[in-house]
Amino acid sequence: MQTYPYLWQYLPLVLQIVVAIALAGGMVGASFFVGKHKNSRTKAGTYECGMDPVGDSRGRFSVRFYMVAMLFILFDVEAVFMLPWAVIFRKLPGLGYSKYFGFNEMLVYLAFVGVGLFYVWKKGILNWANDKGDL
Amino acid sequence: MNIDTSILTLIIAVPLAGAAVLALLPDRGNIQKFGALIVTLFTLLCTLHLPAHFNGAAPAGSFQFVIDHDWITAPSIRYHLGVDAMSMWLVVLTAFLAPLGVLASWKIPSINERAKTFYVLFLLQQVAMLGLFLALDLFLYYAFFELSLVPMTILIATFGRTKNRRPAAIKYFVYNFIPSAILLVGILWLYVKTGTFQFPALAGLAAAHNISPNGSALGLASLAFLIAFCVKVPVFPLHGWLKDAIVEAPTAAVMVLAGKTGLYSILRFSFGIFPEQSHHIAPLMLALGAIGIVYGALIATTRNDLKELAAYSTLSHLSFITLGIFGFTIAGLDGGIYQILNHGISGSALFLLLGFLYERYGTYDMRDLGGLAQKLPWMVTLYVITTLSVIGLPGLNSFVGEFLVLSGSMQAAFAHHVFWTVLATTGVILSAAYMLIMIQRVFYGHLGVTSSGQPSIDLNAREHTALWPLVAVMVLMGVSSPYWLHTIDTNGVAMSLQRTAAPAEAPATRIESESYPKPVFVDPALGAAALHQQPEPALKGARY
Amino acid sequence: MIVPISAYLILAAILFSIGIAAFLIKRNVISVFMSIELMLNAVNLTFVAFAHRWHAVSGQIFVFFVMVVAAAEAAVGLAIIIAIFRTRQTLNVDQINLMKN
Amino acid sequence: MNPNTLALLPEIILTVAGVLIMVAEPCIAPGKSRRGLGWLAIVSAAASAVASVYQLNVTRATLAPIHAFSGTIQVDAFSVFFHLLIAGIVVVSLLGSLDFFDRPDGHAGEYFALVLFGAVGMMFMTSATELLMVFVGLEISSISSYILCGFRKGIATGSESSLKYFLLGSFSTAFFLYGIALAFGATGSTSIAAIAMALSVGTNTPHLAFLALGMIVIGLGFKVSAAPFHVWTPDVYQGAPAPVVGLMSTGPKAAAFAVLIRITFIGFPTIEHRWAALLWILAALSMTIGNLGALMQKNVKRMLAYSSIAHAGYLLAAFTALPSRGISAACFYTATYAAMNVGAFAVVTQLAGYDEHHRTVEDFTGAALRRPWLGALLSFFLLSLIGIPFTGGFFGKFYVFTAVVGGGHTWLAIVGLLNSGLACVYYLRLLAALYTRHPHEKGNDRAVFTKLSLPAALGLAGSALATLALGIIPGRTLDLTNAAAADLLAPNTAPYTSANCPAIQSSNTPDCQPE
Amino acid sequence: MPNLSDFQVCFLITVLKIVVVLVITLTAVAYTVLLERKVIGRMQNRWGPSRVGPFGLLQPLADGIKLFLKEDLTPMLVQKPLFLVAPIIALGCALTSIAVVPFGTLTTFKGVDLFEIANVNIGLLVILGITSIGVYGIALSGWSSNNKYALLGSLRATSQVISYELALGLSLVGVVLRAGSLNLRTIVDSQSAHGALSWNILGGFQIVAFFIYLMAAYAETNRSPFDLPEAESELVAGYHTEYSSMKFAMFFMAEYANMITVACVATLLFFGGASSPFGHLFPDFGGPWVHAGLSIFWFVAKIFAFLFLYIWVRSTLPRFRYDQLMGFGWKFLMPVAILNILATSLVLAFKG
């Protein structure tokens, strides 16, 4: 069986990305050239059920969305640590660690994640229904 | 426990403990006043132990009542206290003035409002002054040296007389603190070179030329010391803080403000550690002293404000002492040291009297006063005595000091010393002039605006109590000066000779050892023997 | 297809410098914040390049830590930026100057 | 005890307490007092100090430092000294601010928890011997501080200060990290001892090592607010709540200095001549810029911010001294600076109040006459900051400059002491203001000053006593700092082999090409 | 091809694979739409598309041509670059993540894996990563549209997607724990020993993980019952309100492509991928090509089942309320996923 250099396995992935984006871009471009263009003021206006738009649409929105963004960053990064751990978990005893070493370590780690979740929960940030939470 | 070995600790501890107790006591009624009075009197009592048990026959450079304990090991700092004749008298003087200062502050309304603040700070100031005179460890000395700034600054800032008090306080502190930072560099440099902070050890090393081979570094270090001390005195161009501080500070604080500490430091540390360098700079200092005398006197003649006048008079009289000690003659040094004590007594008396006047009339402006002699017979009597003492009337204390100073500087072995001495002598005349004019303007002539409008009450018992001891001492020191000069003389002789001592063993690596005469004496105390080998003009000097 | 390690380092240095420049020039808080992220990523690139040079995995682990910390910082930073936007209604650093006497 | 647990015992205690407090905070009804949580925080900080002492005893008994986590953590007298210092700072700060945030919208529990987490990061920094761990500790402490800066809700300057601190803090972190990356590149390791080992056998890229150290110094220079990296300090200190400033002007600074000491003296001794010159300049600049800047300030907190820049300069001066003296002096100065600065800010906290109605020097006029004890304490701390004898500040300065002169840098000592002379002007302006009678004394001024609570009094007394003790009986502390220096400079016994340090293996044949 | 270098061979085969896969995927997307309409029609007791071609089989083609020829409208107030880039990102990401999916057993030709475009050892991470990037398409489209409906829709979509991404990521950890690898082929191999019995969902006791994954996958693809971002009754058409013509179609295609990817991942992780459900119950027969063909059959069958489930759910369940949606993700799925990880690792540790 033939083997190729390590980095070559990513080559198809890169190609796929290029092709996919080219395809998507091509679609946009093609439809631009194919479709007819007969613009009018009404047509090109913002769609707001036929009314003229009121106010700026990029104004402020609920701070909860920001909260979700922040929580996501934190918890996602925490989740990232679990994948390498999961990959190596079953090999740990073979590396001279005790049977429950991996589990214990993750228990501590998840305890922190859990505390974080509990805190956020208790602070009412996960409560979307009422504004009791202090935001 | 032997009282002799712990008396110095006691002298420092009493006012310190007193301050702590007063800080905890309530600020009500007369508690603070009487407390301060008791503490200061007890301190005085303790200090009187020193002259009573002082061994006058001890050789120069030796210290008595020494206490020497380990304090910090890593930079080797020791709790090392001791006195010789010079510092002993200064300690006694400081302790003596303190109760008088308390009495002087008795009735001042601004002080009575915040009596606790005032007396606690006053006692802390005492601690710093006493510690400064007693410390033989350079670190400890420096600590007290800087500590002495703090209570005074706060006293001026809080109890200053005019709106100008805050700038005056800051000016006072900054003027003294920045040079003292330089002093610290000097001390550190000394420590790094020698590994010790102990003054006796350092003095020995200096006499043996064993501190550093680097002549210019030594010169700079000595300058670091001298500048800090000169500001503290103050010596002529560095006197900027003096007027403001004296004008603002309350009487009790003014009594300890100038003179003693700086001059003592010069005599002890500049001369003790850097004899060679001090001799080098002496001509300049003589000049500054003489200029300071005349400058102070001239400015004083133009002042209308009594406190300003007294401030410049102080500058003038302190410059006398500078002139005397930098002549490096026995007479000059003895006279200088004696004059420090004299100025402490007479100057304090003057400021007390000014303070009493102010309590009565609320002004220091001579134009508002006048014609008080009729109304205040006791005050005028004491005022005149004090003034005469300040001027240097024979029979009173200052005469002895000034005479010795002038004769000493006349014999000094430095260039232009005759010129400077003559210039200084004109200062005596000027001094007499402005002091007598002051008497005339305040006590004689027509009644002033203020003095006519106020009821005049002569000195009361408290004020008499505060003043008479001073007057008594003036007379005593004037007529029986040998008692003091006898003890002080060991210091004077030692200092005048320090330069002649030479290294006992010059290490081969020392470069400058070639520029000095052959090693003869190790102990500066034994340096007197060198007299016979050196044609020293000072030796012919009048020895009273 | 061999890229010398110096190329990675130079690229990283350039990115880092761009980050510094953007930090100093940009006026929008978010842009400033992003320039910091750019600097951190330049550092990551450096780490990876050096990890390759020394055949040491520690450099790559470091990248992991840097990313995590950067994320934590980003969360806090966003919170702070939101807080300041809610009180001041601006994200221009020149207008956030209440304390210049 | 498991060495891993033992090595992190103080941190573990603080973490557990912090987590408990954090979890408890939202469970307590809003509006209820959080004092209990505060006391828990204080007790845990004290417990961590006890744990540090225990660590010290263990190292004394075994005559070896505690190594943990494959040599990335090392607990010796040096780390213990800083652990104790940080624990002390935290205890005093918390005592002084127990009631500060205790108001309906205060969330004091979060404050306590964040302070503890910050302390965890700082302690971690001081015992980490691996740059990666240092970085993690640095970030833990920094992120807590960023949040704490803006902790007062609805005060615009607070969030502004928080933002500035955050932006410049992250900026400096990037530099620090880049320095680590370059150090890794120069030596193939991020362990401080291994870096030293690799540099000692010679590297083909000596300039890279210096560049790395330069970047690290820049990064840490921001953290300790050394000039010219100080620009954030005044704004941040002005906007942040006073108790937080007291904490963050001392704790993280102490930790950053510990790191700097470890990195420079242990990691890069081979290029000492270069970084000593660098730090000489930084020190002189910091002192001068700090003091000159402080002279212009009217706002008390801004003034103290500049003063802290100047003090960073004095501390940096110690780095130019010989290692044993320099480390000891730097440690000691850190302690004294912490004692007096925490105290000063604790008093400012009390005098200025939550909303800081009293913020300029003029606002403090006569404060000492109305509140004699607070005024006396503040003046005491100010005197210590000036460097008046019989206070810690004086002895610290004295000790540092003895070391500096001993290291042959007399001119730096002169610059430093002249600067301290200059510094007395602005300290004194405040001091004199405290004791000046107000030109038109207002009777209602008294009401504005809050009453001093018992914990605050305890905290103030603690820092005042510490400042005094460091000035009068510094012997014990000096023993500890000397032991710290000795431990740090002792030949390294960490489990480093050449296997951990690729630079040693391949220093002759650098393999720069990917396969 | 004897005169071609290794690299050129590899490159050519790869390009060929990509073209084939993309064609199939896009066709599948088109016919998934048809399938959905048909199935829902039947479930709602109507016919669904039936006019264009036999059984309406040409309907997707007709739709495509119609959309392609429509006027490409760019409203005045949009931020043009972002407005253009958003659909490209959405579709590009959707089409990219299929690259690491192995749809058949390992069959190599000249050392190149035929049934997987890119056999990378972190395949699972690649899928997660590219899916995350897809969020940008949604966020940017809403932001650039300068339309309140679009903005709200995209905000909702974004926060929903990133929220459920956590649960999704965590649910996969159990599978990774069992397989000890992030390589999708290895994961599939780890559950092909005994057919359906060794699938993660059954033999691996990852049924909890599967359900978490299922919920999260619905939310990730903005499908009913989590299709709040495009809730017609509230937001017109959500984030693609302002899009028309092909750009609108691209969002549509991206959604269905994502559905297919998600179905692929579910199959790979929980249902043994391309392996037969009967394992070794039956003796091997046929050569490698038969094997390959069979494996692809199983794979497609599983995906089809999964897609059918999607459609079934859509026609059955009503839409969530937004607070319920977020609460469900954060307060239920997250903790359960964490517990699942702990339980799985504990069992694995216990078994050694």
C-alpha cells in the first residue's frame, strides 16, 4: 500500500473548500448575469411589510444575545479540552497512570464547568422569559 | 540593670511613651497640657543624670553611657547610643527647652483647640531631636535626622499663623528632605565601602585613611554629608526655608527649629568621618559663614515683622558658629560648640518673649507696637536682658562664644581668614544695631496702633516660670563658662587635630597613601601627641 | 513543498506588528480588541513554527492554552465593552476619556 | 501529602473558597448582607497563609523545594514569601472593604470571589517555574482585576477604567507571550530552568534570547506599570474603586515582580549584563516619570497611581544589584510597598466613600482634624511612602539602595534618592492638606465621612502595624527574604533532564527543516 | 498513467472524487426537498408535488431553473460585500463538511481512499469546525440586510446555533471516548464488529448521547421544531428576508446540505456508518467491489432513514417558544451531556 506524506491528507480538504466556495461564488455570479435587472425604488427598498422602515435596524437589541455569545466562547473552549482527553482516555492506563486517573482529572475539570453553569443559571442569565436576571 | 547603660534609652523612651499615652488620652480640658509638661519635665530629669555622672577626664573620641545592641543583622545596623561632652550638653539643652515650650503654648487658642495633635507632635519632635544627638549608628542617626522633619512639618501646617502655612510647611520639608536623600547615598556608599554604620568605627577608619582609595568619591561623599547638614543649619545660600518656617511655626516649635541639629551633625559626622575633606572645603565655609553673618544682619535691619527679624538674626548668629568651627582652631571649635548652646538659650528666650507679645497684641509688626515699656515693666526687663545676651554683652553667655569664635577664625590656617573675620566682626555691630533698634521701636516711643488699643497685662506666673530659668542660665553660662568649656574642650582639641592623624598601616594597594606623611598614630584620641611635631598656629590661640 | 521555518517566523512577526499598529491606530474599541487577538494569533504561529523546529509538542500545547485564555479574555472583554457601550453610547476610544483631567 | 496537592495547597484553598462564595452569591437574596461571604473569604485567605507556612516547614524539613506537576511548579522560600505577602494583602484589603460593596446592587459576593481568584493567579505565578504556567497565572489574576476595576455599577469612570486596563493588559500579555514564544524558539523549552541550562551551553541565537527577554520585560513592565509602559496606570487607578486599587496596585505587582525576578535571575543569568542595563534605564525612567507625573496631579488616586509607578522604579533598581542582595531587597521592598500602599488605599476608601465625593487633594483638606485616627494613619502611610525612618518604606528604600550601591550603580542610587526627595513634595501636599485647617470650616463636612467599621479598623491596624514593623523590626522579614534569595539561587534540583530540553541535545545540529 | 508523479495521481483522483461527490450532494439536496414536500404532503393527506414529471420527479429541476432565472435583487440599504458573501459562506461551508465523511468501507486505488474525499485524522473536528463557520453566513446575512426581521432572525439563529453547538460537541465526546480517535473511519470501525449490536447507540450505550445529538442537530440546522429564525408568523422569512433569486436558493440549499451532513455524522457516530447492521451474521460474499457497493447501500439507507425522521418530526411537532428553546439547550441538554461524559468515562475506566 502506498503512503503519502502526512500533510497530503489535508490537500483534498483544501481542494474541497476551494471548489465549494468557487461553486457558491459561481452561483451568485451566474444568477447575477442570467437574471434580468429591472430595479425600482420600491423594489429595492427594505422589506418591512410595505411600510417605510422606522428607525435604524442596526440598533440595540437584547443584551441576552451578547450573554449567549460570551457563554458560548467560554463553554465551547472548555469543551475543546475534552476532545483530546477523550482521545487519549483509554490509553492512559497503558502510559502508567492509574485506572481512574483520567476520570478523576476530568471530574475536577467538569466540576468547574458545572460550577460555572450553575452560577450562570442561578444568576438568571439563562432565563429568557423574564427580566428578573440582573443584566 | 545599671542606670548608666539604660539612661539614654530612657531619655528617648520617655517622650515617646508620653506621646503614645497622650495620643490615647482624650483631648479634653488641661489633660494634654499637663501631660506634656510632666513628660517633658521627667525627660529633663533623666537628662540631668548625664552631666551628673559624666566622666570629664575621658579621652576625646570616647563615648559614655554607651548602649550597643544588635538591631538588624543583614545590613549590620545596631542600636548604638552614646554621648560625649558635646552631645551631652545638647541633649540637656533640648530637654531643658521642652517644658518651657509647653509653657509657652499654654494659652494659644489655636493650639488649645487641637491640644492633642500639638502636644503629641511636640513630644515626637523631642524624641527625634534627642535621638539625633544620641545616635552613634549612622542608620539610626539618619532615621532620627529625617524623623525630626515630620512633626515639625505637621506642626507648621496645622498651627501655622498665616494662610501661607501649607506652602511654608512643604518648603521646610522639601528643603531639608532632598539634601538628606543625598546624605543617604553618602551613608550607603560608606556602608558599602566599609561594612559598618558605627560612627566610632568609621571615625577610626577615616583617621587611618582606610575608607576608600578613591579620592574624588570620598570628596563627593563628604559633600553629600555637608550639604545636608548645611541646609539643616542653615548656612547662607541654603537658608530659604528658615524665614517662612520661623514666621509660621508656633513659639514652642520655633525654639527647636534651627541650629543645633545641623551644626551638631557637621561637627560629629562631617568632621569625624571626613576630616581631610572638611579641611579642603573650610575656606569656602568660612566665606559663607562670614557672608551669612552680614547678610542676615543686613536683612534683619530692614524688617518690620518681629518674627522675620528674629529669623534673619538667627541666620546671622548661626553663621557665626559656622565661621568658628570651620576655622579648625581649638578656640574656634570650642567657641562654636559653646555658641550652639548659647544660641539655644538666648534664641529661645527671644522667641518666647516674642510669642508672649503676640499673645497680648496679636501682631508681630513693630509698626503697630511701641511704648510698651511703661505698661510691661517685667517684660521689658527680661527682653532687654535677652537682647543683650543675643548681642553678646560681656558677662552674658554669648560673649564668651562669640569671642572665642572670632579669635579662633582669626588664627585659622586658611586663605583670607583675616578678611572674613573682620567682615564677621562687623556683623557683631550690625547685630547690636538692629536688636537695639527693635527694643526701641517696640518698647519705647509712642504707643502703637495695636498696643494702645489693647489692655496691657504684664507677665504672669506661667510666663515668669518659662523665662527666668533661661535668664538664669544666660548669666550662669556667661560667668562660669569654664565649667562648660572644660568638658567641651576635649571635642574641640580632637577635631582640630583629626587631620594630622595618619594611617597606621598603608596597604600597598592604596594609591593615596604616598601623599600622606608616614603613619604615626592610630588612635585619633592620641593625636594630641602630634602637636609637638606640627607647627599648628591654632595652638598658640587664646585658651580663655 | 517545503517552507523554511523563517518564513513562518517572519509572517508571525509581520502579523504581530500589524497587530501593534492596529492597536495604536484603530479608534473603535472592537477593532482594537481584534488587533490584540491578531497579536495573540501571531504568537500562536510562532509557537507552532518553533514547535516544529524543536520537534517539541509543548509548543503546540502552548497554543491550546493561549487560545483558551484568549477566549476567556474575549468573554471578559466583550462584557466590558458592552458595559461601556451601555453607559456611554460610543465605541470610539477617543471619546472614552472621562478621566483626562 | 501528595506533592502536587501540597504544592498548590494555598491556591486550592483559595479556589475552593472562591467557588463556594461565587456559588453562594446568587443564592442569597438581593439586598441581603454578604458579610458572611466576606468573612469566609478572609478566613480562607488566612488559611492559605497558614498553608504556605506549612509548605515552608516541609521544604525546611526536607531541605529541598517541593516540585510538582512534572517540575512546572516549585515551592520554595521564595514562593512562600510571596504567598504570604499576597495572602496578607488580600486579608487586609478584604477587611478594609468588607462593607464597601455591601449595597443592594453591589454583588459583594462576586467581589470577594474575584479577589480570591485573583489571589490564586498571583500565587500561582510566584510558584510557577514554567513560562506556560506563569502565563496562566498571570491571566487568572489579570482577568479578575479587569472585572474588579469596573465593579461599581453605573459609575462611568469605572467601566472606562476597566476597559483601559483590559485593553492595555491584553496588549501587554501579547508581548509577554511573544517573548515566551521567542524564548521557546531560542532554547526549545519554556521551563525557566531549562532555558537557563540551554543558554548556558550556548545557543546559536543569542540575540533571539535577548529579544525574548526584552519582550517579556515589556509585557511584565506593563503589569508592574514601569515607565514607559505606565500610560494606563493613572486612568485605571482613578476609575477603579479604591479598595480594588489598593489590591491591584500591590498584589499583581508583587506577583509580576516575583516572575520578573525568576525569569531574569534564574532564566537569563547568562545575559545579565544586557538586561541589567535595560532595567537600569527602566528603573530610572519609572522613578522620574512617576514622580514628575505625580507632581502635576490633583486627584489623590491619580497621584497615588503615579507614585506607584515611581515605586515600581525603586523596585526595578534592585534588579541591577548583585543577585543575592538584589532579590532579597526586591522581595523586601515589595512587602513594604504592599503594606503601605494597601493601607493608604484603605484609608482613601474610608475617606472618599463609595461614590468618591472626595477625590482631589483639596477635598481632603482638614480631614485629619475631623477624623484624627484616619488622618494619622493616612499620614503615616504617606510618610512611609516618602520614606521617613521608622517606617517600612524607609527601610525598604534603604535596603534596596544599599544593594544598588553595593552592585556598583551609585548613580542609580543618586537618581533614586533624589527622586524620593522630589516625591516628598506631592505626598506632603496631601499630608499638609490633611492637617490644614479649612479656610472656611464647614460644619456639615463631618457627615460626609462614613463611620469606620470594626473590620476596616482591623485591616487598617494590620497594615499600619505591618508598615511599622517592617521599619522597626525588619529582622524576621529579612531572614525570610534572604532565605528566598538563597532558595532561588540554589542549584536547581528540579527534575529536568536534557531530554526535556531539546536545545541541549541538538544545539550543535539545529534541525530547522520539516521532514 | 505511468508517467504521472504520485502527487499528480493523487490530485487527479481527488478532483474526480470532489466533482462526483458534489454532484451527488447537490442532487441529493434537490431531491431531499422533493422528498420533504412529498412526505409532508402525504402526512397531511394531500399529494405534494406531482405535476412536473412522473410523481413530480422533475419538480426540483423546475424550481432550480426558476430561481436561477429570477431577478437578482440587491436592496439599496444593504451592506453589499457582506450581503454577497453571506450566502457563499453558508453554502460553501455546507458543501465542505461533506469532505471528511466516509461513505463506504475503505477501498483504495493507488493508495487513495475512494469513498472519502479527505481521510484526515481529525475528521470530527473538521466537521465541527466548518459547521461553526457556517454560522457566519447566517449572522452576516441578517446584519447586512438592514432589515429588522432579518436581523432578529439572524440573531435568533446565531444564538440558537451556537448554544446547541455546545451540547452537540459534548454529546460527541462519549463516542470519541469509546473510539479513542477523532478519525471518522476509526470511529466507524470501532462499531462494526458485531453489526447493530456494536453500534454506539446500542452496544455503546450512547443512546443518551444520540438523543442529545439529535436535538442539537435539529437546532443546528434550524429545522422544525427549532425553526424559530425563520418563523413565518413572526419574522416573515428570518435572516433571508431580503434575499432573492439564487442567493435565496443558496441558503435553502445550505440548509438541506447541512441536514445531509448531520445525517451522515449521526450515521457515522451512532449507527456504524457504512457498516452492515448484521455484522458477521452472514458470511462474506463477493469481492471488494461488492463490499464497497453494499457498504454504500447501507450508508445511504441509514441516511435516508434519518432524513425521513427529520421530515416526520417537522410534520408532527409544533414550534418551540424561544425561551423554551434556549432553556432546553442550556439547562437540559448541557448538563445531561456532561453527565453522559462522566458516566461513559467512569464505565470505560471501570472496565479498564
